Amino acid sequence: MIVRPEVFEEDHLPRRLLHRENETQALLGALDPGTTGTERGHAMLSGPSGVGKTALTRYCCGELRESRDVPSAHVSCLGATPGTIVRRTLEDLPDGPDDVRHNVPRATVVELLRDAVPSSAVVVLDEADDVPAVAIGELSAVRGLSLVVICHDPEAWLSTADRAIRERVNAGAHVRLERYGVAELGDILERRAEAGLEPDVVSRGQLERIADDVAGVARNGIQSLRAAAELAAERGHSKVRPPDVADGYDRARREIRRAILESLPLGHRLLHALVRDAGEITVGALHERYDRVAADVFYGTDTVPVGERARRNKLRKLVDYDLLDYAGANRHRVYWPTEPNLTVPDDAVQVSTTRICGRDGSENSTER
DNA sequence: ACTCCACAGGAAGGATTGGGCA
DNA sequence: TGCCCAATCCTTCCTGTGGAGT
């Protein structure tokens, strides 16, 4: 049923971005150096997750590369330090080195960056919320470099910026992406279905139903369409049926989370497994279980058990990634998994936590 | 009203890692 | 070989918070 799986991949970029014409023009207008070749302002790009912020920047960067020969870099700022961001920028530019050692002084990296930037270039800083604006001052000061800052709360981000950066943003553009309407996302899904599925296996009505159910979030809609098609094929259906669509949402959401969990280090996966196996767990009980299984789980790996303070940071990251959720303050805080049965084809985590703690948290009697 | 307790999270500094260099 | 440098991840220490207990 799926003839071109790559059409449903996260990084698939269509030839034309549907229903983002105004936003595309605004961003291109802010970043296009024109015939003079000098830089313009910086751009802010905001909006909810999954509405195409990254796709829009990639599309515009492609346009600028084609029409003006402007190179670009795309840097994910999630968990990155200011030094990492400068280094990744240099590595991602076409004229930059492929690999910059992490012990190269930052001032040297900035110098190399100046050499790698021709008359103008664009750097996209994705997921920049946790990176204070002052931290990217070095990037902002590189002549010819325009920044596109993607964040969820542009006002909060700008409040951490110095005057020079704010002036550059004011000279550029602030583009806010809203969720798609049902018909708009229906159009987008229709294009994907035409490109990636066998002909006429899914109806326009089904696509609009998906668009409505995912509340206009393109990423979820595209993944739900793929999941529905996979389920239809597995069930031997010649066309996508309503139950395939209905069951596709859960599969799509689970697959997105599973991919994130798989990408995390063993220490994070252990904490997730402990919370998942307990179903719901207090912080004190979680620490107690961690202490009990950590040596066993980490044996023979290059990971070592960490203290409670470091675990709190990992837990916060798991919440940020929507793998765990919590409620309550202080000693009353409890964690639970957002996906009760989410597992990865894993290592020692499953075996050890299940063997030592039990699968359902039933012997969870040693709370503090 | 007060103290205690368990926890979150910021700040500071230490240990480690790994490439460069004399 | 030993030192330097920068990044990363960690621990320790600390303050703040808010419910529980007295």
C-alpha cells in the first residue's frame, strides 16, 4: 500500500509548501540579501509543535540557495551549549569543515566561521527556547550572517536579548505559524497520499477526518496517515478503512515517542523504564528503585549510576520529550509514563528492572 | 504559628575526555 | 610525555517551596 515510504519521513520536503505562501514570502523577504549581497535582519519563527516551522525554514533556505547562492546552516539547539551552537553552525555551512573538535577555543571557531561565511549566509537555530539570546551574540556579530530563531515563546526569548540582537530582529521579521485548518491540512495529506501511497486507497473524507482529529498539526497528521496505511496493509485491506484510521493515531504517537526514547542514553531509558513499570511512582520510590537496579543495569556498559541531582535533570528531559508526565509539588510529586507500554528493543533495562522491581510496581512498598 | 521534611532547581566547581602542541 | 584547553557531565551546596505534623 505504501509505495514511497520516504514521503512520510520527517525530513521529506515537498516541492511547494501548501498554505504557507504568506509566511514564505515574509521569511524570504527578511532574509533575501538582494542584489547587493549584504545581510538583512534576523527572523523569529514561532508557533506550536508540528506545524511546519522547520520545513518552512528548510524550504526558504533552499530558495535562497537556488536564487541568490546564499548558503545556510541548520542547527538544533536542544540541549546545546553556546559553544556547541557556534561549532555546529561552522560544521553545517558548505564552506566549513565537516568536523570541528570540541576543544578548539570558541574564539577560534568564530574566526573560522567568519572565513566560512561569504557575503551573506543564513543560520537556522531550531528549538532555541533554552538558549538565552545573549549566548548567540557571537553568531549575530558575524558579518553577513542572518539568523532564523525558531522558538515557542518569542517574547520570552527576546527578553534575554541585548539591544543589538533586538534591533536586528526588528529589522527582519517575526513570522508566526498557526495550526492548519481542516481543509488546508486535508490538501497537504492528499498530496502526500498521491506521492506515497497506491492510487485511490484513501478518500478525501478520511484525510479531512485525520486533519480534524490531529487538530491541524501537520506532523501528527502525516504520521497518522502513514500508520493508517500500514495497518490497512497488515490487515489485508485493499483500501484504508475507518478502523485503520482510528487505530492509526495511537500507532503514530507511539512511534514518535519510541523514536525519541531509542535516541536517549541508557541512564534516561532506565529512569523511563522504572516509571513505566511502576505505572505511577513518587520521587522517593523512584530513587530507591534506581539505587537497587542501577549497578545491575549498567554492568558491562560505559554508563555509571548518577546521583539524585543528576537524575532530576534526566527526569526533566524525559518530561520535555513528552515521555513522562508528573503532577504535584515537592514530596507529593508523582511521575507516570505518557505511553504506558512504551518499550524499545533494549539491552539490560527491561530484564533488570522487571526482575528486580516487578512489572507492575506491586512490591512498591519502600517509599520514603 | 511554627518547624520539619522532601523535593526542585540554580550556582559553583571538580573529574573526565580527547585533540593540539612543545 | 606532559601540559593546555574547552566541553560535558557530574556532585555538592544552597535556597525556595509547600504540605504535614506538632
